[in-house]
Amino acid sequence: MIPAPPIPLQPALDLQRSLLLRGGCLALLLLMLAIAWDGHEQRRAAIDALPETAALVAQLLNEDLARRSGSFDREALPIHLDALDGLARRLPLCLQIDDLRGRRLAGRCDDWPPGSAAGRWLGQQLQAHLAQPIHAEVPLLLPAGIKAASVDLQVHWAAVGEAWWQRIRHWLVLGLGLALIVIAVTRVVGRALRPAQAILAALGRLEAGDHGVRLPLPQLRELRDVALRFNRLAERWQSLLAEQQGLSTRLLNVREQERRRLARELHDEMSQSLSALRAEAAVLTLRPDAAAGERIGALAGQLLDGLQSVLDDLRPAALDRFGLAVALPALVATPRRRGDGALLDCRLQLDDAGLDRLPEDIAVHLYRIVQEALTNAARHGDAARAVVAIARLAGPRLRITVDDDGHGPGSRGAVPGHGLLGIDERVRALAGSLHVEAAAGRGLRLRIELPLPPAASAGP
């Protein structure tokens, strides 16, 4: 038989490292998204505020121009940008003023407050991703309402980039705080998972054969449940091993007792009969005697009966020849003597059990179970009457009930080893259940249920 290929193992997961890596990546991703969104909002706010800023700049310049020039003088315009200094301290301006002929009259692009290299670079990045230049153009009017020039106001991208850089610094401080929180959480998780090493060590000791290993209960609820279940499993395993060892010892003792019984029967019956047969044969050689021949025949019959009894104990011939449906009634009808010499009255009740459809291994065990139950009733229970009932149940299952009117299980229950050990072992081998209880009135009741394979449960 070709062994199945081993199942490939998945890579082991380091929870602390995985939590640190995934938490750090998630925090970094959220930080980058927040910074990108903040830059987008800074650019949008600057573009949206440009028309209002341009209108305010035009108003300030128009008021200053009205104080410095006449109502209709377009040629000598006294344009002074000092009127915008108060506004520029709050909002850096980048503008130029052209006359009606397109000549440059004035311009400024403030650097207040002084920007950093990072802010200027960020401003360039914000400006570079625009589809077209963004500016707002407003007229410069004389006191008479005549247009004298135009003011072209642009977004001061260096100032916007500097504001974005200040926001980024705040986000970086927040990201550092998140990183410290993730590290603190992973350390707490790592400290909480330290009992996992103890669990692995306990599993190694249990695998090495130390069945007395137990785990202390950790504080973490999930690991506490694991430790509790491990301790219960170890206790159950230790109990099963002790039970298995006791069962193996009892099996060896039962085997030796059976060999001793067979040896005693062969010695007590066959050896004596053969000795007597040899003596009678010697008499015949000296003097022919009809009575000696009859005695030889009787001895030969006793030898055959004894041999048949031993063979039936080893393997019932009727079961192989005629099947369980015939062998079981014959087994129940076999005379069995009690301790006082009286015969045990045995009855069999079959409820369409379908014995002929049972597999050979189940049939043999069922035969032996009934045989040992009746032997126990006659030999240890000193019963006068026993009833064997076999019925098929749903499931499918087979129920065997043996009732006798003997001594019963007693105040401490059935005594192990008095015929019940072999029944219990066979029932366990068939994955069934055995219940020993006091019968109604007086006596012992054995109730056995055996699961049946699908082939045995099918109809004929």
C-alpha cells in the first residue's frame, strides 16, 4: 500500500511580529491617506478662496488709487502695493498689475512668513498636478469708475505648500504616537502569549510519555480555556492508559486461565480415558473378552465427547456449518448444570433479528456473548432460569438481553472477572454498550446493544 503524501504545512504565524507588521502598515497607510487628503483639501481651499482674495485686493488697491490719482488720469497711475501689506501678513500674495496695453505696472510675490525648502517643494507638487494654471483677474478702477488696469492674482503655491508641510508635521507626530501605541499593544500581546510557550513545552512532555504533566491556568481567557482542555485531555489520556494497561493484564490472566482449564480437561478426561483404554486393550491381547470390548467402546465415546467439548470451546462447529440462526438456539438448548447439580432452564426469544445477515465477526462475538452470559448465570449466579432475548433496533442496532433469577449483582454491583470481563471486552471491541443491573424481583440483567454495519441492516 502506497502511503499518502504528507499534507503540506502552512508557514507558522508569529502573532506578535504579524501584529506589529500589520498594525504598522495599517497606521502608515492611514497616515499617507490622511496626508494626501489634507494636501488635496489645502489645494482646493486655496483655489476656492482665490476669487474672494482677488476681490479684496482690488478693493484695497482701488481705495488707495482713489486717494492718489484723479478721476480720469489713466496714464500716470500712482500704484503702490503698500496698501496690501496688512493683508499679505495674513495671506501671502502673488499678483501682477498690467495696464490696458498689457504693460507691467507692478507685481509682488510675498515670502511671508519665510517658507522652507520642503514647503516650496510641496507647493511645486501641488501646482504641477493641475491641468491648467489657476488665476483670478479683476479690474483696477479710477474714482470715476473707468477701468485703468487689471490685477491678475495667482495662488501662492509656496505658501500653500508651507501650510501643508506644517500639517504634515502634525500628522507625523500623530503617526509616531500611533506607532508607539502599536508597539505597546504588541508588547502586551507578547506578554499575554508567553503561556503559549508553556503549552508547547507541556505538549512536548506529553508526547514524550509524561502523562502526569499539567498546565497552570494563565490570565488570558482564551489560553485559560486551552489549558483547561489540555489538563482534561491529559487526565483522560492517563485514565485510558491505566485502563488499557489493566485490561491487557486481565486479558493475559484470562488467557492463562483458559489454557489452564483446557490443559486440566485434557489431562483429567482424555488422559485417564486413554489410560483405561490402553489397559482394556492389553486385557484383550491376553484374553478375548466381550465385556472389555464394550468398555473400550464406552471409553472411546467418552473421548469423543470430551474432544467435542474442547473443540466447541475453541470454535463452535455448528456456527461454521449452519450459521448463527441454527447455532444460537442449539447453544441455548445445551444442558448446563448449576452448583447443586440441577439443570439451568434456558429460553431464547428472537424478534426478527436477521441473524443470518450478520457478518462473521459479529456472529462469533454474539455467540460467545450469549455463551458466557449463560455460563455466568449457571456457574456464578446459581440461577435456575435464564431468558435470552435478541431484537433489532433502529439505528441500526442489535439488543441482547439476558435475564436470570440468580444471586444478582449484589450491593456493590457485579463482581468483575466472574464471566462478565469477557463479555465487556467483546462489547467494547464491537463499539457497543453493556449495562449490568438487577433484574425485576431477583437476579441479574445484562443489556447489550451493538451497532450494525449497513450491510447487516439491509433487508434480505
